[in-house]
Amino acid sequence: MNMPDYYLPIMPYLIINKAADFIEFVKKVFDADIKLIVPREEGVIIHGELTIGKAAIMFADATENYAPRPAGMFLLISNVDEVYQKALSAGCASLQEPTKMDYGYSAGFQDDFGNSWWITENE
């Protein structure tokens, strides 16, 4: 198989409800680039791929055979305040307001799909 250039040695694979809504969320909050969507006849997304910067995430709709499996993710980004505000505007619940930590300026939020996102500024 020819691997796309955005594939990494390890990538999260999220099984979520409402994958089409998840696409809109990651585009709005992270300016994600959608690389691949494989729909099924019923409108279910059986496989999707996106990138946020250099990070690649795969995802699919939950089905009767595949229960939702959300995850926690850590991203190094350039503007914690901006992304955090976009996330709250998109309906996310705050897990941690932007705060200077020993490891950097960081914040956390949970999306409507059950995923927690921990963001830290890449200084």
C-alpha cells in the first residue's frame, strides 16, 4: 500500500456518533484539513481522515458492531486562547481554562463526541 505523506507511525482512530458533525467541529475549531471520507450508502461514514497541522486523526461513525470509542488527545498549537475560545463557541465544555503550567501555556476541553482535547502552545 502506498501510504499518504500525512500518515504517521501512530495515529488516533476515533469511533464516534455523528461523524459528519465531527468534521464540521474540527474544521471550525482547529482549521482541520479533511483528507479522506469514505461514506456508506446509509450516510454513515465508515472511514475518515483529517490533519491538524502535522497530526493525523482517523475516525468513523459508531455502528451496531462498533461502539463509540472517544479519546483524549494532546496537541501542540500556536494559539491556545484562540482555539480554546473557538471550542467553547462550538459548544465544548471547559476542562481547564488557559493556564501557564510547568510544561507551557495550556487548556483543555471536551467536545460533544466525548473526546477530551488538551492543547499547549508550541513556543
